[in-house]
Amino acid sequence: MSSATVPAICRNRHFKSLITLQDGEIHSSGIKRGRRKSLNGIIDLLIHYCKDYHCTPANCNIIIGYGVIQRSDRLS
């Protein structure tokens, strides 16, 4: 499959791609089907990160973002 085909398939089947920012670069962290599974995937990534770096949510700044820019929201 070409890289241009994958996003079209993901959009049509309600797949959500999980991306992470690591060392200033964006990386794919997996693909989940459905909103609930993607949210669970994000939680799993956070838990693994905290375990790997021996930190707790109390000593971290956690930022989770979601957004869609619609044509009407763009600046002219």
C-alpha cells in the first residue's frame, strides 16, 4: 500500500493514528480503531512513559491535544 492510501483507509474506517513528539520529532505510536480504543492507547503510552522514566503525573506537565481546523476557521 502506498503512504497516500493509508490515510484514506483510516478515515473511512474510523481508525485513529497515535502520534508522539520525541526529541523534537513526530513519530507514529500506532493505529487504533474507534475513539475509545484510541483514548485507551494514549493512556497506555502515558503509563509506559511514566514507568520508563520513573515519574508520576504529580511531577509532570501532561498536555493532550486534539483539534481540527475547518475552512471557516482559517485566516484570510
